[in-house]
Amino acid sequence: METEQKPKAEMTWSEFLEEGEKRFGKDRERWRFVCRACGHVQSMADYMSRHPEAKREEVSSWIFFACEGRQDGKVGCNWSLGGLLHVQDRMLTGTGTEKGSCPVFLFEGEAGGEPFYTPRELPATDERKHDK
């Protein structure tokens, strides 16, 4: 029986690019990320198809880091990995940024932590309550 391997907690930018390409191909707009909070799966391509007026360079700056719900309240939640609580499953190193590292969502299909937030697109029930 094959078990899923735990995702790599720390990755260099180069390793991240290699992993994304291996999973989804060279077109980064098709790479799919899973919100750590609510489990919403998102990609630039999906977001741009629903929001053609959006600027690609802006979307590419948050798609791997913040839930789509921060931009579009009809899906996902408003979680971002840039907040006070550090619950990310992966940290990128060697990013060339001032901090030198950046938390990122896992790719779709990777084994990881269970979402801890009920997405808006699912109805609230006694067992599954919304945060609001």
C-alpha cells in the first residue's frame, strides 16, 4: 500500500518551481494551490477567467499565499499566510526578498494539514459552523 509522503516543510524557490512544473506543467497560471485555512483550491487561470479585469501581476503576487476569498467574497475565506498565526505547511527560502523567505500554500494533491475553517461555499450546519 502506497502512502502519501508528507510535503517538504522548507523549499528553495528553485525547488518550488521544479515541483510546480512537475505537477502542473510549465504554465504557472495553471498551478493549483490549496488554502491552508479553508481548503479552497485556486489557480491564476481560474481566477482570471472569473475576473478578466484583474491584473496578472497583482494576482501572481498573492495566489500562492492568500485565499481567493480575500479578493472575491463568493469563494473561499479571507485567510492569508502573512498574518499573526503561522500555520503554513511550507516555507520558501532563497526568494530574493528582504526577508529571504516566504510562507506558501501547498500544491493541490499534496498531503497536508486539514483545513481549520469552514468555507463560505459550504452551508453551515450544527457540525460545521462558519466563523461569522
